[in-house]
Amino acid sequence: MIGDLRLPDPGQLEAYFALTEAVALLQHQVDQQLRAEGGISAVQFELLMTLNGSSTGLTMTQLADGVVYSRSGLTYQAGLLEKAGLVTRGPSPEDERATLVAITPKGREIVGRVLPGHIEVTRKLLYDAVDEADLNRLGRIMSQVRDHIRSEPPRSAGPRRRRRAAGI
């Protein structure tokens, strides 16, 4: 204990550092595969996969709430994807203040091209490393952690909350 700060015990530290290192190593390999096979980053792949599941597209706010990325970074990435012809952006028919992002046929083609390699990399580095029971346990644990973290309002709601609190 340092002052009022309760330090994690050695087991907690070990779990934390193992998790962050494993995630960093996996993300690096995934990013390399996506760049080599599709010329896209892992963030762009996540955006395309999220949009690929929507028949009508998503607003930038919906995308921001679904992916872990800053608003400005998301705007930048959506711009790069649009310039490459992988997504379109335009006003939402439901709310003209919102920007709707939709995947294009070329974007779906890129997803189809990189997905088999993505699955191969994740299988080799993650699924093959543990047995099915441990993988199921890991999935439950990480879902619980994710849900706990996401129980707070989405990051995209932060500026709106602060403006409302300030009476703006």
C-alpha cells in the first residue's frame, strides 16, 4: 500500500500484464495480415465488419459506440475508407444532423478477401493455444469484463453529457 493506494497483488499484476501483452501480440499479427492481404488496418477491418452486418448503414455515433476508437480517429478512418471506395458517407434519412456510413460492394469484397486469413491468424494464435473448455471460459470472462466496462455510458455520450450539465 502506498498512501491510500492499494496495489494489485502479484496474481492480479501477472494477469493484467499477460492480458495486455497477449492482446498487443495478437493485434500486431492481425494488423500485419490485414495490411498484406487487403491494404487495410485492424481498425478499418473492424469498421468494415461492423458495417458489413448492417443492411442500411450506421451513423457515426452508432459506429463510435460500437468500436473502441476516438471520434476524431473514427472520422479520419471513415474518410480514408470513403476515399478508397470502401464506404459511403452521407446525411441520415432519419436525422439530417447525423452522418450515415454504409459499406460499398468494394468494401464487402475486401472483407471477403481478408476474412479467411484473419480467421487463420486468430485460430493459430488464439484458438489453438487453449482447449475448448478454456476458450469458453476465456470468452465468458472477457465478456464479463467488457460488459462491466461498457456499463458506463458510451464515450460518444461524454461531450453531450458535459454540454447538458453546463446548460449549453
